[in-house]
Amino acid sequence: MTAQASADPVSDIVIDVEGLTKSFGGPPVVKNLTMQVHKGLIYGFLGPNGSGKTTTLRMLCGLLTPDSGHGTCLGYDIRTQTTDIKRHVGYMTQRFSLYADLSIRENLEFVARIYNLDQPRKAAQDAIVRLGLERRADQLAGDLSGGWKQRLALGACILPQPELLLLDEPTAGVDPKARRDFWDEIHRLAHEGLTVLVSTHYMDEAERCHEITYIAYGEILAHGKVAEVVAEAHLSTYIVTGPQLAELAEELEKRDGVDMVAPFGVELHVSGRDGKKLEAATADLRAKGPQVWTRGEPTLEDVFIDLMSRVPDNSV
Amino acid sequence: MSNGSDIDRRTRGFRASLARLRATFIKEFLQLRRDRLTFATMLFIPLMQLLLFGTAINTNPRHLPTAVLIQDDSSFARSYLAAMRATDYFDISLNATSEADLDHLIRSGQALFGVQIPAHFGRDLIRGDRPEILVIADATDPTATGNAIAALNRITETVFSRELTGPAANLAPKPPPFDLRVHLRYNPGIETRLNIVPGLMGTILTLTMLIFTGLSVTREIERGTMESLLSMPIRPVEIMLGKIAPYLVVGGLQMTLILGAAWLLFGVPIEGSLPLLLALTLLFILANLSVGYTFSTIAKSQLQAMQMSFFYFLPNMLLSGFLFPFKGMPGWAQHVGEFLPLTHYLRIVRGIMLKSATFVDLQFDVLALALFTLAAMALAVARFRQTLD
Ligand SMILES: Nc1ncnc2c1ncn2[C@@H]1O[C@H](COP(=O)(O)OP(=O)(O)O)[C@@H](O)[C@H]1O
Ligand SMILES: [Mg+2]
């Protein structure tokens, strides 16, 4: 958090875009998106599938041209200076996009040569050591497990020593241990001064970000530190345990004042935007039992599910 | 009873099988309808083949380009040429200024026949000295010249019957009053093999080179690696040249292999300069690699790239002079043929291997190949999508 505390409001801005809009023939998949990202921060990008996260990241690194809007990335114009952006931004694609038929070492050397590094072989070897891939260095990238693939992809991204990392769902389909290692590495990189914009679906990962932005159907619905986002949602939540939760949920869905019912394992989270109305709507059920009702704090996930239910699904 | 239920079960099984078959049929049909290019391929390939075979291809070609060197201005020379024209086999369109010029016109492929009527032909004929008419035929492609030569032999006996009436009539009876000497050049044994094997070199190289690069960009797009590649600071020209270069080496190896086989197995001679042949073959390989690469920047999938390559390969086979005599095709087909690299390469490879053609004889074809390569590369670079829009 040190980077955040010392943030200089102007010179420290790494991504600064305004009014980005993009469509692929149909309705816009990113609408009027404005965001700023400060140097040295890990910035989480959350939202349901198809909400425009990948499209936004691609516009930031010059892979897509916005229909309208403008802005800079590392001070370079995202429309006209894409070559400079590509030189200084590491972009990790959602789908593994290194060469499956090349070994780890060959992939890394390829990247090192494209970026014209002084000693590509040495740079690749250093990256292999840093990533702990020594024993697999000559294995084909396509034969690696999900976790190792992500690690290799990250290694390839940071090889040319970028100033900004754009990571698109880097931990999707990766086991928890590998996920944790991955995030430890991201924090180390941020500590070294790298700025990271990372999209994810995982709530625990969101909570490891300095700031988050929640986007749905191409629009930013919430933004800030995790605690701020939760607080700003003004959700009141009951946590219910006991038998017959499925039937209870069905009953609750119908009631006015209950905005969201979500099962979490053996618990049911019942939330409402208006605390009073929620209390009134659930009074009889709370009195009747047999379930146990306790007042709880809404989680980030409650907030997101609620945010999503507020906007009509117009993605189709 | 067990028998009845058995039949019952079988009928039900058969119905279910039919239903699944129908489901697959409908699904395939729907997919086919969405796949425009496959649909177009199915309609256009047969149409193209039909049209080309029906209208452009002629195994008994007429109106073949003929160069003349006339050193005698008697009426006999003129009426001999008129008789040649009347056979419909000869299109006397080129006037050579010397014997060397006549040779050049034939070696460069501009003329298939050269006719030389020597000085004092008319005078010697009247005197009964039996002068000679020399006809040089380019026999590299025996199909193209065979019938024309037969026609030439037929007119020998009748050509001067009108001139040789009255006082000269006593000269009319056979044997003819002059000697027709036909020189079959380059392939005197009229061996089809000598024509086909160099041609095969061109077609084989066309096909393999197209396949090498035709998939290179689409493969990256389909495997998803293009997204990474594009996010790195690399330019389209660099990608193109980097992708083509390795196959130039592969193509070079293939060329050596084919040339070796042509020489060892089929006994095709290399009359001309081997280094020139190698250099120009590499140029031809480059041209085809560029075309393949261009297709792969335009195609949306590997299948589409293959379909485009096939579309391109077909006219190359039919209109280049590989299977059928180029000069025997109608004008429009020859014009189309001039835009195909294989047409020019066939002239180069047959020219060097069989006719010891030199760079000067082939300069037009070399220029055409080079321009074609540059145009394909420029198109590929222009078409290369640097973003994912
Ligand atoms: N190249 C493209 N062509 C057409 N539609 C696209 C393209 N890329 C993305 N989309 C559409 O844009 C929407 C947003 O996609 P995306 O940015 O990938 O969302 P996310 O990464 O948040 O899941 C989706 O509906 C997707 O189908
Ligand atoms: Mg995505």
C-alpha cells in the first residue's frame, strides 16, 4: 500500500482513458468507459463473462481500436502510439497463446529476440530460474499443466521488463496453491514498481487487489477499494442456516424488499438494499423458524451479484 | 412371442437410428449453408473446370505463332506463306531480321515455328534447282507442333500448282519443285517426357509452396498465438519475411531433389545454365510462397486457406501450358495465363533445360515473376490485420 500512499495525482497515472466505446457490429460491448490506474498498484477488473473485460484490456494495449474515446497508456496515445505501448506493456492473454509446439526455453528466447534484448539466451535462462521452471525448461509448452502454463505466460510477459502488466483472467482453471503462488509473484512485481491491471472472477483475488472496478455489460458499476465498494452498495444481509434452505430461498425470492438470495454452501445470504424493508419482509419467517437467522456483513460477492441484478441483461 | 418383441425392438432401434441420421443430416446442412466459401467452392470449381476444359483447352491447337525470315521477294514466297496461313495452323505474326533473330524468337518462346525462305528462291524454283524452304519447329511440346507439321507436309505438293501453269506447267508433276526441310528443335525424338518432367517441377513446387505458407497466418489465428504475437512490437513485414524465409530453404532442397530425379530417372538434359536455372527456380519458389502467405492473411481459417490455394492451383494447372499447349488456347485464356507464375516458370524451365535459353531470352518472364512476387507481398502486408478488430 506504500505506492498508493505516496501517489502523486498526475505523474503517477499509468492508464488514463476516457469514454472508450467499442462494438463489433452489434450493440457496444464496452460503453463510455473511463478509468485511471496509478503506478505501482494492483488493480482488479471484475465482471461477469461477456462484460467487456478482455475487450477493454485489448484496447489498452493497442490490439483493438476504440470506436470512440481517447486516452493514454504509460503516457502513449492508445490510438496512435501502439508500437511504443507494445514495447512497454506485458499483456497476458486469457487463452494460453504461446507456442504449444515450442519448449519453454524456445518460447522465452523467441520473446527475448522479438524485444531485441541484449542476450536473449541469458534473459530466457534468467526467467526460467526466476519462475522455478529449470526442470521443465525443455518440455513443450503445450504439455504443461494449467498452472505451469500460466506461470510460463507470466514469465514471457515480464521478460522484456515492462512497466505495466495487463493480465486477463490469469488464474482461471488453476489450482489454489498455484493461484496463491501466482498472486504472491504479482505482489512482488508490484512492490518492484510494476503496475498491474488484472481481470478475475475470484473474490479472494479481488480482495488481494489495491483497487477494484466492477464492470457489467460494458459499463463500470462500482469502483474503489474493496471496503469502499462493499460500503457503497448499502446492502443489509441476513445469514440463514438450518434445514430446507432451498424451499426458503424460493419463498424469499417472491417477496418485495428481498433483492438477493444466494446460497453459500450450508448458508443462505439474504440481502436487501433497504434495511427496513428487508426486516419487514422477512419478519414472519425469522420468527417462525426452523432456520436460524443472524445479521451479517455482506460479502464482496453479495455486492457483485446484487450489482448485476440491477442492470438489465442487454448483452444479447 | 419373444420373436415378435424382438422384431419390435429392432424396428424401434432402426427408427432411432434414422432419427439420428436425420439429425446429423440437418446439422451438416445448416453448417454447410453458413460456410459460404465451401458452398462457393462446390459451385465454382466444377463450373470453372467445365468452362476451361470446354473453351480454353485445345489439344489440336491452331493459329500458332510463326516467325518468318524472307530473303526472297518473289510471288512464290508470298504464296507459300499464304498457303501456310490457309491451313489455319500458322499465325504468321513475326518478322525476323536475321537468322540469329529467328533463333531468339523461338528460344524465348515467342514463336513456335520459324520459316526461312532463302534468297533467289523464286528464281531457283523456275530453273528447277529445287531450292529449300527451312521450317524450324519448337518440339518441346510435341502436342502443340505435331498436327501443324503434318499440315505443312500436305501443302507441299499443291502449293504452287497455280503458279506453275502454262509454260511452267511441265514442272508441276511430283516430286514437288522444292525441298521442305523441317528441323525439329530441342526435342527431336518428340518425347513427351522431356516436356512433361520440367512442367511437373513447376506444378509440384506450386502446390507444396502454397501449402507451406498458406496455413502460416491462419494457424496462428486458430491456435490463438496471434494475439500474443500482435501484442509484441513486431511489424507485418517482419512477420511475413520471417515466415517465408525458412520455406525458401525447404523449397531449395525440394528443387534439388526434383532436378536430380528429372536428370537421373527421366534423363531430362539440362542444356542451358544450371546456376541460372537454380536462381530462377528460387524466384519462382518465392513467388508461390508469397501467394500462399497472401492467402493466409486473407483466409479466416486454415480450411479457407486450403480452399483458396486449390482455387488458385486449378487455373495454374490448366492455363499455364502445363497440360495443354499454351499457344493453342484462345486469346482470353492466354491473357489469364500470363498472370500465373507457373506460365512464366514453365517457359523458364523448359527454356533452360531443353532449349539452352539464356537470361536475355527469358527476361520478360523473369520480370513477370518478380513483379508478381512483389505484388503478392505488398498485398499480404496491406491485408495483414495488425489488430483484432
Ligand atoms: N472479436 C470479436 N468479435 C465479435 N464480438 C466480440 C469480439 N470480441 C468480443 N466480442 C463480444 O464482446 C462481448 C464482450 O467480450 P469480452 O470483452 O471478451 O468479455 P469478458 O472478457 O468480460 O468476458 C462478448 O459478448 C463477446 O461475444
Ligand atoms: Mg475475457
